[in-house]
Amino acid sequence: MGKEAEVRLSYNSLIHPGRPDITLLWPNKRFISWARETGYQGVEFLPLRGAARDILKMPVQIISSLPEIKTGHVFYNPYATLWSVVKREPDPLRPGTKLALYNIGMADPEVGKKALHRLEEAFATFPVVTYPYTQNGLRPYGEYRELWLQTHPAVFNDTSDTAYLIRLIKRGEYDGVVWDTFHALEETQWGSRPLANWRTDLARLLEVGAIREIHVQAARATEKYGKVPDLEWAKDLTGTNPNYNNELGQMIKLVKSFDVDIPFVVEISPQGLFNTGILKPSTILRTTGDLQNIHREIIDYIKRV
């Protein structure tokens, strides 16, 4: 039997508007414990308000005893603070809209950056996933020792195609690319889809060794742009007859055919699972039981494909 893929949990998979305690209060050990009990082999740290606060009060020596934290992700709006969200100020990233209330659960930008830098101190290797966004030549999401770039066509009108991403890596501006199964297929504000031909684009990035991590995102619950069939993907991941040959399954197969050591990070929220009918209304607010069993099926799917 061949080597199994490593599957990790993004903290994003536990965020739910009906459970503000998770984003505001959960310490990192609780996320890690949930992931381990469910069958994940590590976690991707997001600077949620509680998780970031926990990291900043923890000595570096204690943080370094949490090897389950493999990577970090700049999961905050660089313009959103607690008060700017409460006052519903305009969102510079999304012109014409106000800062969304879900930003309350994310650490303020400077706190989030400090938490990610503290994790860099604790671990010899700690990659941080960031976005292709600069303002006046600076990166508002922060500078980090090892930067992995995740494209985001919709929000940043990001037209990065494969050739451009490879040039960025060769120039040393980023240390690798993260392929998000949802964001990679999104449209820009001009209606173009720079990575829509994923069979060619993902294969080319894999050929040159640029891919570092795959984010398995399905059933996205908020801010959906374009016509990505991610609700169908989610339904195909679970149940008694999972579809291993749908578009998502084919992406996972392609990655494994090039490099079995590339990890997969699951980003599928409880609300998304509820929207697809996978998570029942009676269990929507629970983090044990049904939710864990669904995630076990998702892990199994990724490993079996």
C-alpha cells in the first residue's frame, strides 16, 4: 500500500456564527485536541481572536511543544479592527460594502501579525499563507520568513496565472504556492478566471515544484464569487457513496500523482455543511458527534482518492 496523504484541519472548519465562543475564546490546544480526536494529522493556525490571544500570552518554549501547528494563515482583514467593524465602516477590500460582522471573531491585524511572528519564533520552519496584495509596495498582511502565496481572484481582482506565479517564485518573492480548490476557480471582478483550466494550470505548478499545500474548500457559506460547484463537491465527499471522480476528486488525484508529500488542509465550515443538508439542524451547534463523523468521512475521502 502506498503512502497516505497528510490531512490537516484549518481552524476555519470550526467557525460558526452561532458559536462565537469558538472564535473568541477557544485556545489552540482545544483546536488541536479536536483535530487529533477527529483523525487529523495537524492544524493550520488562524489568528482568530481567542487563538491569537492564547499564542501571545504563551512562552515560546510552550508554543514549540505544540508540533501539531504546522502552518499559519493571514486570516484577517488588514483594515478591520474591533471598533471599525462595530461601527460598520466601509471595507476597502470590497468597495461598496461595510466591514462584515464576522471580522469580530478575527484578531485585529497587528495582533494577528504578532501571533504569526511569535509562531515563527517558536518553530524552525513555520510557513505563513498570504495573499497577492500590496499597497504602496508594502504587504498589509505582513512580512514573514517563509511566505506561501494563495491566489484570490475575486477579492483582490487577482489575475495571477501560472506563468506569473512561477515568475514570482523564481524571483524569490514567495516560497511556494497554495492551491485553494475554491479560490483557484473564482472569477476576477472583470469576469476572467486565470486558473480555470486547472488540469493544465495545477499540473504545471506541480511540475515545477511550486505547490506547497492544497486547501480543500467546499460548501463555502459566505462571499461566493463565480460559479464554482462547491456545494456539489461537499455532497460528494460524504455518505455511503462518495464520488471520487468529480472535479474535486480529480484535483486531489492529480496532486497525489505528482507528490504524495503535499499536505491537504480541510476548510469546510459547519454552516456550509448545514447549507448542503449534510449537517442536521439539531446538531448545528455541536462540535462533537455528527460534525466529527462528517470530518472523518472527509479525511477518509482525501486519503482514498
